[in-house]
Amino acid sequence: TLTGHGSSRTALFEQAVITGYLAAGYSVVVPDYEGEDLAWAVGRQSAHAALDGIRAAEAVLSLPASTPVGMIGYSGGSVPTQWGAELAPRYAPELNLVGAAAGGLPVDLAHNLPYVSGSAHWAGVIPALIVAYQRAYGFDPDTFLSDRGRQVVGQVESNCIGNFASDYPGLTDAEMVRAPYTSLLDVPEVVAAIDDNIMGSAGTPAVPVLLAVGNVDGTGDSVMIADDVEGLAREYCDRGVAVSYDEYAGRNHADAFFPFQAQATQFLTERFAGLAAGSDCDAVGPGNELTPTPVP
């Protein structure tokens, strides 16, 4: 994911995190979890790619199946991490997964969509979602996109989201679609794809998890919904998962990266050391319900 973008601020921060784990003696796997078509935020595909990447690394390094494995990801990287933890018990049961740390999670994009609509900094998420889901699910966006929607999709489809997320200040969900639609959430194939990617819907992690998100405005970190992440934490708690949950007050999506990385490092260090995992489940509130949006 970092190739070709080494000069970007985000890539440099990611490289620093990876370098830190390498310096501590860990082997680090950075899977191309979006695949050849760059299918962003497609949960099951991302999980399979991440888990297959771990399998491949163990095979290349001739590591035994007992090798402890931790997963960590922030923002887009939270997708293969969280979905990987959910799917590992049945998709990759041979892996000795000991913990998963995910921050800045897009739990239910039906909730994120109205949050970023009209945003000064994150409205570019809207066309990115269309590009990714069209590639993964094969629907025809020309059946519902407006002229403006087609224009924007054409501009972003070959770029990384970090390069254009803030390039469309004020772009709204409604601008992207043509009559009779007034929102992407009026489009059956889009809603079905979103529903297929609600976190918590694919399985239950068999290991302790850390979930965290910033909250800069009482709703979320400017792109991710804090109550969605808490709702996912509550769901896992109710299923018996040991959940560490944190909300970084006053932190936007970019700023929350730093406390998450520090917390995740400690969390994974303890898991690799075999220490018993704590749980914040007694303090986790109900959060948002994560029920699928009815398909129009």
C-alpha cells in the first residue's frame, strides 16, 4: 500500500509504525488487502487477503502454525483487521491469532455516508465508496449517478483516497445521484452492498480485541461514527469477547491515529507476552444499533 506514496505524510507515519515493530523484533506482514482492483472497505475480501497474507508469510519463513499472530489496523486498515478477527475462527482456524487492534473503524457506512455528506474534508469518501463497491459487487453506477456523480467518480477512480478525500469540499450525497433518487441510500444495490459490510455481521472474534475511535464533534472523528464503534464493542462484549474500548475525546480522524498506535502497541505486547486480557465491557455503553438498512 505504501509503494509510490513514500513522500506522503500518512505513508511516512505508517512506515514509522512498521519500523517500530521491526525494531522490536517482530515480523511484519503488510498485505495488499484491497486486491488488484483496490476494493476499499469490502470486508470479507479484505479479511481473506489479510489472513492469506499471514499464511503466506508463515510458509515463506517456515514458521510453525503455533507462531503467535497479532493484527493491527487503523482507518482503512481496520477493515482487514476487524473482519479478519471475525472470520479467522472458520476461515483460518490454524492461525494462532492472539489479539486484534482496530482503530478509526467504518462500522456501518450507511451511518458514515450522511456524516461526510457536505463535509469540508471527507466528502471524497462518497465517490470512493461507489468506485469500490461497483468493483466488488459489479453493479452499473450509470443507472443512478448524476452527471456530477459520474464526473467525480471518473476523477477519483484511479487515485488513493488520501489524495482526494478533501478535494471535494461541500460535495453532498444528493449531488451524486439523479432523479428519482435523492441519496445513495435510495439505491437498492448500494444499500445491499453496504449491508453486506456491516462490522459484526460475519462472525465473532475468538481473541481479545481493542477498538478505538476519535470524537471531535460529539458524533465522531469527522468521518467515523463514535457510537457505531461503541455499538460494535457492545455487540462483541455481549458475545463474550474480551474488549478494550477507548474513545479519544477532541481527536479527529488524523489525530486519533497517534494515541491508538500507542495503545495498540501496549495491547499487542501484552498479548504476545501471554498476559490475561482485561475488558472494558462493564463500562461500554449500548452505542448505535448495527441493524441492516432496509433495501429500497
